Amino acid sequence: MKTKILLFFAAFGIALSLQASELYIGSATADISPALPVALQGQGHLRIAKTADTPLTASVIAMESREGTRSLDAAIMVSCDVTFLPRELIKMVCDEVHHQIPELDESKIILNATHTHTAPVLENSWYQIPKTGVLQVEEYRAFFVQRVTEAILKAWKNRRPGSVTWGLSHAVVGYNRRPVYNDGTVEMYGNTNTPKFLNIEGMEDHDVNVLFFWDKSGKLIATGINVSCPAQEAENGYAVNADYWYPVREQLKKRFGKDLCVLGWTSAAGDISTRRNYAKAAEERMIKLRKLTQLEEMGRRVVHAVEETYEAVKKERYTNIQFTHKVEKLALPMRLVTEAEYLHCKGEVEKASAQIAADPKAIEQVLSVVKWNGDVVSRYEKQKTNPHPELETEIHVLRLGDIAICTNEFELYTDFGVRIQARSNALQTFTIQLAGPGGSYLATENATRHGGYGAIIQSCTVTPEGGQILVERTIKLINDMFTETKN
């Protein structure tokens, strides 16, 4: 009898312990739309936006696991409608959050960019922005830091017991944008209606991984949507635009409530865009028949996948789940600049500089050429004293119940992301690119051999071997969190 009583209390204690390990969730959004006019990031020439097609949004989800009153682990994930996130800007946000909440571990904050090409410029070196009549980079950065910090603080302070679940559907949003020709070359968005066209270089990933978060009353408060396609359908525009994430958010808010927080997470998609390489006329006809714009069509596909997933998983909610968040810094080998690449880039810098000298107005068109090629020239000079340069990068890996979330700072080629998903022991694996400072491409060996934008020396800082190091370490961190082999 005594043994049975002891066993009962032991089991009861374990049950209490499991029950007490709760997931706390908080969410918030911030309008990060700039004052107008403003210079736009994402193209080689200066664009001044005098209008805004849509607002820009920063969306925040704060997660914490607790056992009683003891915090076990945490993560604050912030999705931002910007092209990329400079290192200094992330530091400014983290410093301000730390000032407001000193006890919060700054390493638990993850900021990612949706990669819209119609958001404000965040660095001064790429464009010659007029000094008057246009919002300055420093002004927007200060505004961005204030708004994003406020949203982080709100999400963190408002976290309450809640539940989460996950699901998977599919949507054709992104297409590989690199046609291969019979001379071994690649041209981004190149012509495929030619005898020299052979094939599309890389694979596409049409999975849509989705997380749903509810509060204790059962209200859906947030969703994280992982799509293998950057937000650059409106990339050539002259108006502020959040791209396809805007119609996604608006449609989901109509369904689930105006306060729904929608995080846009781009999975590995360095060689992907919304543009088809072939059968374009048939695609355009169908969009017109649906009476939609291209942006609305992309949004429709994502929303359909999310709603389909929701209906399948909405009754399977978890409150007591394993939650782990690991952060690690990696040193990745950088691509060495060859003498031929150095001479070519040096020539491009000199050519552009001569254009500016002859016509100062040309700076609006070619300053980015100076920057893009000048960085390669600087790398070549540094190699003379450091023949084995490395790039330090930070990755995050989270376990949330049966799923894993992993991040990287690059425009990571799809193949690398699929390698991670294929070998992950998680039920589902979310990969989030452009999370953290950086923004350079990380191309595969095959793409590097073909060349072309996105795989040439100006586009890439890290070698394909460095990409595989990133893959292997990410897989190791994920699988260490999961003791059972996936089916």
C-alpha cells in the first residue's frame, strides 16, 4: 500500500510539473511606414517615393516557456517590411530594448526582413539622397527603432498563457529565376524562348509552413507564415509597398479579426522570385480573368494555403510543449576575389566614377555601381594581409513542440534550405532567411559555376562550402533537440 501511495504521488508530481510548464505568448504590430517623400531601397538607381500604395508593418511574437514562475526559455521574433536589416540598426533596436528591459536576454531577439524592394533606404552608402525635401536615412532609422522597440515591449509585457499549433500546405508563389543556356551561362530573368535555353537551374519549394497562436480564451492572435519567395513583385515601383504580404495580412484579418498579427517569414529563396520564366501569357490571362493584380494573386495563393491549414489543425492546440531556443555564431569561409574579378570590378568603379565626374547628376544612377563593385575591390585588398578571410554569422534554432525554426542572415539558395528540411528530425522545419544583419546571397556550387547575378563575386561574400557548413551546423543543432528519428 505504501509503495502504491508513493507511486501515486510521484506520478501526480510529474503531472503537475508538466502542467505547470506553460507557453506564454504575446503579440504586437507596429506601423513602420515612412514620412514622404522617401528614397527606396532595392534597385541600382535612386527612386524617390512620393506616395504609398500600402503601409509597412513590423509584426512581433513573443514566446516564453515557464515552469511555475520560473522562466525556462524565450524568443522574440520580429518580421519587418524592409529590404534587409543593417547590423547597426539591429544593434540600435536591441540596445533600446535592453535599456527598457535590462533582464531580457538580447540574444533572444530575432529580426527578419520580408525583402520588399519598395521600403526606405536604411544605409547611406548606396544612394545619393537629396539633403532637402526627402526623409533622411538617419530620420527613418530613428523612427524605425522607436516603433519596433515599442512593439517588442508591448508583445513582451502582454504575454499570457496561450496555445500553439502548426501545419503545412502548398502554394505556388515563387519560381526559380535562373535560366541556364547551352553555353553554360545563366541570366537572371533571362529569355527562355530561345534555342539556347536548356533548363531552369535550381529547384523550387512550394511548401507553406504555418504556425498559429491562440490566447487562453481561444482567440487566434498571431500566425507565422513561411513561404519560399521574397516579397519583390512590386520591386520596380516608385511607391512605398509591403508587396504581397499586404494582401495576405488584409485577407487574414478579414477572416480572423483586425488585431491578428501576421509574421512574414521568407524561407530559403535566394534564387527565387514571383516571376515566371515561361508560360507567362497563360498565367497573366488567368489573373486578369480573376480580376486581380499580380500582387493580389500571390496573396490569394498564400491565404488559401493558410486557411486550408487552419481548418485542418485548429483543434490540435498545445499549451505544454517543449520549447528551446539556441543561438550560435559561426565562422564561414569567404569567397576569395580573383585578380580577374578585382580588375573587372576596379574598372567598373572607375567607369562609374568618370560618369559622375562628367555629369554630377549621374550619381543618382550609378552610385550603387561604385558601392557594389567597390566592396569587391576592398575585399581583394584585405586578402593581401588575410588570405583566409571568414565571415562571422549568427544563427538561431528553436524547438517548439514537434517543429523546428532555424534562421540565417543570407539570401540563401533554395537547395540549402531543402537540405536542412530533408535531414531535420523535426516534424516540420521552418527556415527563415534575411534574419539578422547581412543580406548577401549565398549561392550553391552549381550556381557559382554558372555565374550571373546572385552568384557572382559582387553578390556573394561566402563560399558554397560555407553554405554547407551552415547547413550541417543547423541540422546538428536541430537534431540535438530531437532525440527520436523522424518517420
